[in-house]
Amino acid sequence: MKVSELRQIIREEIQKEIKQATLSPGEDNMAQSVRTQLEDGNFEVITPTNLRVGDDIVKKNNMLFAAIRKIEGDRITISYYEDSYKSTLKRDKVESSFLRVVPK
């Protein structure tokens, strides 16, 4: 890795930490671009009744998109589009950390 690449990675990580640290107390840790999309009606808050297998979701804090692959009780398996990484999370974690993409 080149020194310039390493500097860029460090700079990006510092900017990310500064952005998170400047959130006012009690403010949701939601990326501004996601907040804008939510206000525009492109996303909606996840509720226990509106989440189905095959739905697209987006992570609030970093705008990573994923798809719901499996729902078993209070466990939800998702697959991120960026790297196809699969993860199984509790339903309450999905409801608090993600937003549902409104189908067009």
C-alpha cells in the first residue's frame, strides 16, 4: 500500500469519527443522505408487519444496501449488495439500524 493511499484511508476514518462525534445527544446516528431519502419518502421505518423476505433495506449510518434473505422468528438473515456478505441479526437490531426501501 502506498503512503498516499494510507493517508487517504486515515483521513476518511478521522472525518467519519468527527461526523459521528458532532451528533447532538439523543440524535439518531443516521447518515444525512439516508435522512434526506427518508424525508423524500424513498425509505420507511421498519415495523414488525412490513418486513418480508426479498425486501431491500438500507443501513442508517452508512448507506449500505442489503436484501432480506430469511426470516425465522426473531432472527433475520440479510445479504449486503456491496460484498454479498451475509449476516443474521435479531429483529429489533434490524428495526433500529435499518430502513426499508419503498418499492416503486
